[in-house]
Amino acid sequence: MAATEDPPPPFLSSAEARRDVMLIAALALAPAIGLGIARFAYALVLPDMRADLGWSYADAGWMNTSNAAGYLIGALLAARAIGRAGAFRVLIAGVWACIAALTLSAVVRQAVPLNAARLLAGLGGGFAFVAGGVLAAGIAQRNPGRAAFLLGLFYAGPGLGILVSGLGVPLVLERFGPGSWSTAWAALAALSLLLAIGLHWAQGEKAAAQATGQGKPHFAGMRWLLCSYLLFGAGYIAYMTFMIAWVQGSGGSAGFQALFWSVIGLAAMASPWLWAGVLKRLLHGRAFALLTGVTMTGAALPLLSDTVPVLLASATLFGSAFFGVVTTTTAFVRRNLPQAQWAPAIGMLTVTFGLGQMLGPVAIGFLNDLTLGLAGGLWASVLLLFVAVLAGVLQRDFAMSRRSQASAAAYGHSS
């Protein structure tokens, strides 16, 4: 007899539906602060910091390596912290850590405290993103018919942070002149504080209960995805670290820098809905490979031309795809593993991605110093993304892998 499914829950009233949309919109402010501002806005401030403080490109890369290390620690500790304090408290703690880090960046000039501030921003960003994701998943779980829209709204948050910081920071730097990077950090801290006020709308929201169980994910079966995710993390973060310096070096005015970064933000906000069909249709590692390929194309365009249309096309392609790549890894895990194994599998992917983000900025920075420019580092970023595409193509869904192994065994071949 065929298994029957539970009937779908009744439709929510319009008041309940509006409330859940407002909750998700409020929660999206956490990754807007933790990622869009506290992590990625560093690229906007970097050229002025580097000129004023006499940094090499490697020094500049170390700052984002510290941020990536903090994010990795935060992502790894978030689940335990949520279990003890609750998701909303962890989210608020992460947001306040980011605001404190932005404030610290505005009042210190030495490399060690600045790196400590970047580490703290990464830690807070990891807490805010994971805890916000847990709360958003709970809201989506009680709205199965609108889950894709609600989760897409949450994951648009980092794009919002990129957009608002892109609109403000270049103009602040132009208004106050060379050496005003501390003012830009202060403006980012003030902006984050204003956005954080909206989080009170989500106060009292509880995480939905998650299925738990024993069992270790089949990490060997994910080896190509893990490898490609490591390469992607190293490749994409180099673009997000040094691209504004490239635009500035190409003669881009403060207004164009603001436009360029804002286009990345707008495209990132559209990403969850833009690629929804791809995530549904493409199996194996194909969705990962496709979106990494789009990201790679966006990163490569400035190497072909530094004209305004090409740079804006680069921002559009890159912005639309780089967050979508992260989503494809979650989709792969949900498709291939029981729910009890989702958390450790996503945790392993997070570790791999975090290692790539730690290695990428400083390695690309050293290469930029050796080649006395940014082109060598950008080419290396494109190459890393290209190899990530190739590795992603090799990844197979577990069910297909088992069928292939069974077929090979039937014909007397070892797997």
C-alpha cells in the first residue's frame, strides 16, 4: 500500500502571514549587519586604510583572513551557544559584537587591534548568520507553502548590507578626504546600530524543533563538493577584498565606486529568487558548478576591460551568483542526507569554506605584492574558481553513486 502524506496545514490568516513576513524581514537585518556590512564593507574602506597606514597587499589580506577565522569560530560555536542561550539571544549577541568591532575599527590604528576587530566582526557575523538562519527556518517550517519566499527574504539580508554600505562609504571618504577611513568605520557602526533597532520585531521568536539523531554523514561521498567549496571560498573572497581597489585604480570616482558596490548588493538580494529554478532542476554538483562558473565570469570580466559597462556587468554577474553558491551546498545536503545528518554535514562544509576564506585573502595579497599590482591576484582568483567548477562537475548525488557502484559490482568491477 502506498504511503500517505500528512495533509498540508491550513492556510494562515492574512494577519499571521504579514506577521511572519515582518519577522523574516527583521531577522534579515542580522546578516545585513554581520556579513553585508561588518565583513564585506572592508573592501570599501581598504584602499584608504592601505594608503594611510602604509600596508602591503598581504597586510590587507591578513585583515580579511582574521575576519574569516572569526566567522569560522562563530559558525562552529553557534549551535552550542543556541542550545544554551536560545537562538534570538545568540543573534543579538552576534549583532552587538559586530557593532563593537566596527566601533573599535574607528578608534584604533595599530595592526593588532585592527585585526582583533576583524576577528570579532567575523565571530559576531557567524553567530548572527547561523542563529538568524535557525529562526528563519522555523518560520518557514510553519509556512510550507511560502517557505521559499520567506527563506529567500532572509538570505537577501547580506545583499541589503552590501547595498547600503556601498551607497554611503565612498561618499563619506570623498567628503572627508584621504585618511578618513576611521570616519567611514564610525559611519558603518552608526548605520549598523540603526538597522539593529529593527531586530526588536523578532523578539520572542523561538526556533522550531529540529529532528536529531545519530549517524555520521558520508563525507567521502562529498569529497568533490568539499574540495570545490574550499577553492570557491579562496577565490570569491579575493574579489570581495580587492575589487574596489581595482575600480579605484581604474579611475573610478567615489560615485562610481558606490554604484559598483550597490549593484553587487542589489544582485545579491535578487539571487535567492533568481536561481530558485536552477536549484530545483539540477542534480549532483551541477548547480554548484553553474553558479561558480557565473561567479568566475563576473570575476574575469574586469581583466578583459575596465570600461563602465564591463565593470557593471562584472558586479551584476558576481553579485547574483556568489551567495547562490552557498545555497547550492545546502540544497545538496538536504537532497542526499537524512535530516538528522544535515547539521554535521553543513558544519563540515562551513569549515571547508571558512578555511578557503582564511587562505584566499592573504595568499592573493602576497601574490599582488610579488606582481606589484592587482591583476595577478585577480587572475589567481579566476583560476581558483575555474578549478572549483571542474571539481563541482565531478560531484554526484549519493543515490546515483550507489547505483553506479552496484552496477559496477554486478559486472565484476571494484569501486
